[in-house]
Amino acid sequence: MSSLPALFGVLVFTFLLMRVLPGDPAVFFASGPNAGKEEIEVIRKQMGLDKPVPEQLLLYLYDVGRGNLGKSLMTGQPVTTDLRDRLPASLELTLTALLIALVSAIPLGVLAALKPGSLIDHGVRLFCALGVCVPTFVSGLLLIYVFYYLLGLAPDPTGRIDVFTSLPPPRTGFLTIDFLLAGDVDGWWAAFRQLTLPAATMALFVIAPLARITRASMLVSLGSDFVRTARSVGLSWWRIVVTYALRNAILPVITIAGIVFSTMLGANVLVEKVYSWPGVASYALDALLSSDYAPVQGFVLLMASIFVVVNLLVDVLYGIADPRVSI
Amino acid sequence: MASTTLRHTVWILRGNPLTGIAAAGVVLLVLIAIFGPSIVPYDPIASNVSQALNPPSAAHLAGTDQLGRDNFSRLVVATRLDLVIAVSAVGISFVLGAVIGAFCGYAAGRLDRAVGRFVDVMMAFPLFVLAMAMVAALGNRVENIVIATAIINLPFYIRFARAEVNIRRNVGWVEAARASGESHVSVVLRFLLPNVLPAMAVQMSLNLGWAILNAAGLSFIGLGVRPPTPEWGIMVAEGARFISTGKWWLVAFPGLALMLAVLCFNLLGDGLRDILDPRMRT
């Protein structure tokens, strides 16, 4: 719950950034550069810009509370509609990436912790050191070079699906799931292939911190008394590692996974640009580059809300992973 | 004292030669940033269309781009801008963060708790998104990249300085300084801050790598630095258009430069931590 004030802070902060700093939105919204003084004055009244700043802030908060984030100049649609249309694409990408990252980082970390100083351990540590140094947009482009240009394994790296495939009826907005629901296997394969490279790019970026924390936390857990006891009573190796050691090592991993998820929300901007992925981040970026501020503001708010939800989720997962923690 | 520190440093370096290599790398980067523009073989912004998109060769070590500009010269010249952006951003947040954090940690109480809470939450926020929004609002200029990067780095320094000052606020020599009539401001600035600085320097080195990545990311998406200015992020962005036709050198070399720069700062930070703060040794 402690992240709710932060959400409010972000609201006020983005408002101040967009309204108080240089640039008169009324001039911008007017029909053209030659709009008359009266016209600008009328628009200013319409937008409420003639009122004092605190009152404007209250009006803005009121609007946001009613789900009104303003209109996009680019698309001519309400920002809420635009964001709703594009959010599934971003979520599908981010969640798939998180899944890939967790599925590869946890075993890597565990393996490294089981044999400290071994080849695997050094390999994992080298990978972690390099992983945080390569920018997402560079690794994304290099993956395109290798898998699309050199090997020809990946499809054309633009968008969620090629233009020739007919879309399934939208139910969840997640293309891979919608294709499955529609029973279209070819379509699913096409969407899945399209998704793999961007998701792998984003995953590569976050495997390093996840594997590192898994390794550290597993090392502590493996050296503890309860693991020694479990070993001495002759439990199977698998049971000791997975049921006892990993279960106890998972708390810090959950914490880092929460932080990693919010890094991924930021990395979305870069990955969506590299792969022309039609998500919320590339929408906000296009808006930003054409000085259309309402979508940017809406995007930042959306990210802040997702961030709050993720924080709550992490707290809940904490409770599940460790019954001693109460929410 | 000095000789013990020196001996300790040498001992650490012997056990961990990577730190030495990283330090050499950083020195090399700084030298390239200073002298690079005067020693490059070609003018980094002079186009020569007859030589466009050539792969690496003896004449053009890192190939040429779509306008026939020499990729190697652009890489070298870009070092200065990338380092200046990162160093000034981290410098600003270091100074501001140290002062704000130190005063909060010294004052303790309700304000301190509120700031601490706020900073904790900020650190987990998608900071790149925040930086993007700030550059959008402040205007699309290089100075604003610096400001945005400085602001998103700020929470880390505030938290660090706060914690370090907090554990020292009631120790003997601080009490002594207060008893001898030093004002609170002077206690913080002249006594507490200098004791916190070495530990913060480590944080700074680690953060420089992060700042470089952030700034390059911002210019990759078209914020701040404008073409034809050579800068690693924007060079990758320009090369991105040619990657699916196999022109790898336009992305790979600036990407490699970014990676090596970040790697050097990270390894140096880890090594500095071992030297300055033996308790944290990993």
C-alpha cells in the first residue's frame, strides 16, 4: 500500500512537468501558427489554462479520477482508448520476457550455487557481468542480425504479426492466446515466432540480476542448518535442493523480480522501438517526438499504476512464499 | 596510514587484476575523450557518398555509414560527448544527493522518514520512463538529458548518504564537534560529509555505467542528441535501419564501445569497493 502515495506523487509530478514548464499548450492546440489572439484565448478558457495552477491541478486530478486522460493529437482519439488498444501488446511482450528470464535465470543461479568455483559458476558470473553492460537496443539489433539476416530463423522483425495473417477474434488481446482460443495453429505459430526475438531481447537484459540474486541466496540457503539436517536424514538430492533450499531462497528473488519488472517497463520503450512493436511504449514515444503530450502523460501514469499493482503482487507473493510474512 | 592504504591497494590489485585493467580502461577512455577529436583519421561529419556503407577495411577500420562517414572516427569523437553527459549527470546527483541525504540523515525524525520512504519507492519506479517524460517536458536538448539522468540517479545517492550519516550522527567526534560550538550545518558539511564521501565514490563509479546506458538509451529513441552529432546511442539508432540488410558494423561497434565503457566503470566500482570498504568484499 505504501506505493500509493508514490502514484499520487507521480501524478502531481507529471502534471507540473507538463503544465508549468515553458511552452503554452493553448498556442499548440490552436489551429495553426497564425491563430489569432482571440482564438488562443478561447482555447485557453476551454482548457482551463486561465485558472491558477493549484485549481488546474485539482481539475486534472478530477479528470484522471474519471478516467479522462485527454485526447491525442496524432490519432484524434481519447488517450484512454489508445492505451487500452495497445496495452495487451506490451503486456504480452513483457510477461513473456519475464517468464523466459525466470525460467532461465533460476536454474542458472541454482546450478552456479551448487558448484561454487566450477566452470558453470564462472560462466554464469561472466554472463551476469556482461549482461548488465550490453544495452537492450544493441542486443536486440544483434539478435536480429544473427537470427533474421544470417540464419533466417526469425521472421521479419517488425510488428506482432505479418500483414498476410488474418487476426483472430480479439478476446484477451494477447495474440498467442487469442489464436489458441480460435483454434488457429498456423496463426499461433506465426505470432509466437514474431514474439520470440523481442521477448528474448528483453529477457537477456534481466537474466543477469535474477541469476545473480538466485545464486547468492541459494549459497546462503545451501549452507544452512536445515539443509545439513535434510542431507543427514538421507533425503534425495532433488528434494533437498528444490523443496527445501530453493523454497527458502526464493524471497530475495521475488523482491528482485519486482524491481526487474519495473526496469522492463522502461526497457519496453527501447525494445518496442527496435522491433516496431505496436505497444503503449512506442505509442508514447511517437507522441513524444511529435510534441503530443497528453499520450505521454497518460503513458507515464499507466506505467505508475502497473508499478503499484506489481508492488502489491510482490507483497502477496511474499505471503505465499513465506507464511511468516503477513500483508 | 597512506602507505598502509597503498599496500592494501596493491594487495587487492594482485588478487583481482581485473580492477587494474578496468582502471586502465577508464584512463584510456578519458584520454580518447580529450585527444580523440584531434587524432582521428577522418572528419566525423564529412560525408562521402561514393564510400557509403562499406564494411570494415584497412582504410575504414569500422566501416562507413550510409553517408560514407568513417565509423571509426565517429566512434572516437563520440567518446567525449558520452562521457561528458554521464559524468556531469552523475556529478550533479552526487553533490545534490549527498547534501540532501546528509541533512535528512542528520535531522532524523519525521521528515527523514518521509524522504526515506519516498526515495525507496522512487528507486523501484520505471526510471527510464520518468527520464523520458522529463526530457519531453523540459525540451529535447542535450542539457536536459543530463538533468533527467541526474534526477533519476538522485534517489540512490540520497538513500546512501542518509544511511551513512544516520549511523554516525551520534558518535563521539560528532558530539565533540557540536559541543565545541559548531553549528548543525557545519557539523554536516565539515565533519559528516567528508567521512561519507569515499563510500559514495564507489557508488558513483557503479552509477556512471548506468548513466551511460541511460543517456545512450535516450538518444537512441531520438531524444537529446541530434544527428549528425556523433554519439554512441544515436549511431546505433542510425545503424538500426541497415541491420536487416546485414550491415552489422554500424550497430556492433558503437554497441561494443558502450559495453566496454560500462564494463570498465562497473569493474572499477567493484574494485574500488574492495579497496575502500573491506567489509563489503565479495
